[in-house]
Amino acid sequence: MNQPASNEVFLGFPATSPAGKSIQAGRETTPDFPREWFEFVHPDDPTHYFSLDLTWLESTWSCRFGTPECLGIDESFPVVGCCIHGAYIADETDRDDLYNAVAEMPAKYWQLRPAETDSYIANADPTVLEPWLEWDDTEEEDDGPHIKTRVVDGACIFANRTTDGTGQGCALHQWAVAEGRNIIGSKPEVCWQVPFSREDAYEERSDGEEILRTTIGEYDRRQWGGGGEDFDWWCTSAPSCHAPRGEGAATPVWQSMRDELTALIGEKPYAVVARHCAARAKVPAEAKSIHPAAGAAAANNV
């Protein structure tokens, strides 16, 4: 006897987890769906391959931090968005860039600016940790604990909480936008990269040649590891953070985040991506794999 077809939807996370609950509530879409990928070789390096998630690059996602549409990864503290844990510093260059940004940023942009900031910069003592950074002993690796931005009152020290001054949101981001600076170099590396994920891996081609493959995709919940399912909400899969397609639609990610994508892959590879995506813009939407969050946003707009 034939069994009736199951109507169960695979959530991608346990139904009782915060991720599962958010998906079931309609605030997010499921993480597993068909994606289109674009693979090409670096114009100047035949051993450097790129694989890019076109479904993400062609989506109309945009950050809503500092607006009511940002529900935050902790529903009890939505005003700080995803800036709960502080930002890990990637390397010395990243640390130097942040130092320079703090030294140049007027105090009016930063609600939680430490009182000792000016004296620290004036003394320029490299043996003393910056007052906006802290050691994180929970992330031990072979090279020791990591440095990250300080957590103050439950979130990153650079996350402005109130509507006073420049308002809710990242102080560094607000300053960069207000004064026409590139956010790359004005914020910690991890902060301007998200919601892009970048993975570099060496692999052996079938002819025995070793190549480097750079994969660029969506920084979804799973990119955070096992803890990603514990967020109360995540924006890349939220229809509220995707503009509907069609006339008047928001700019696709490959254009709206041109600077960030170029910093991740380089100018010449970005030019390859831009030509490809521009040509695909003429392809009917029904012939592409549309990000489900963008599709849901369009449906809700009907």
C-alpha cells in the first residue's frame, strides 16, 4: 500500500533550537536550497581558482543593523544586532587599522569610548593592551589566546546602544559612512567581511598540479559552527533583510558590497565576476536559483 507523502519540512536545525523556531515562525528561510556557483581562474595566476556562490551574490540582502528590522542574534538585546561577542582581531595589520581608526574617529561617534583612550594614544606604549581590546582565553590555539574587542555590558564596546548622538549601530561604521571613508580598514576585518564567507584551501588537481581554491559564499548560521543554531535570529536568511526583485529592487550584493568583495578576491577577479553577473542580469529570474529569502520578500510584497 502506498504511504502518503510527508509534508514535513527539513529545517536544517533541530526544531526546538532557536534557529528551528525562527524558521518555523517565518522569520527566516531554511538553509538548504539549490545554489548556482561560478568558477573561474585568476586572470594573472593559472593555479588560483575561485568558486563563488552566485545565488548569494545576486540576492538583494542588505544589513539592517541599527534599524527595527534587525532583530539581533539575542532577542533580549536586539539593539546590538550581531555584535554580542566582540570582534576577533585577524592579525597585526587588522589591529593597527583599528588603532588608527580609533585615533582618528571623533569621540561624538562612540558612545562607550573609554575615558583613557586619549591618554593611551598620547603615551603610545606598545606593551600595554589597547583599552578597547581584551584577551579571550576561551579561544586558545597553538599561537595562544586571541585578542578581540572588549565586551561592555553584554556587547561589543563599539556598538552604540542608544538613539543619542549618532544613534544605534556600530560607531566605526557610522563614522566611516558619515565622513566618506571606506569601511574596509575602518572596522575590524571580520566585521566588514560578514556576511561573506571566504575559505582558502590548497588541493591537488587531477593532473597532479597543486592549486589554491578560494570559495566565497554566504556567511550563514553554520559558518559560526555549532553555536550558530543558538542565535535567536540570523539576517542572511531573513526575508525582511532582502528587498523584492523587479522594478525598484535593491542593488544585488555583488554591486552593493563591491568594495568588500574586491578586498576579498582582488580587482581583476572582481571584474570577471562583475562581467558575468551583468550578463546574467538579462536572464529571466525563473531560469536562476533565487535565494529563498529574496523570493519570500518578493512574495510578501505582492
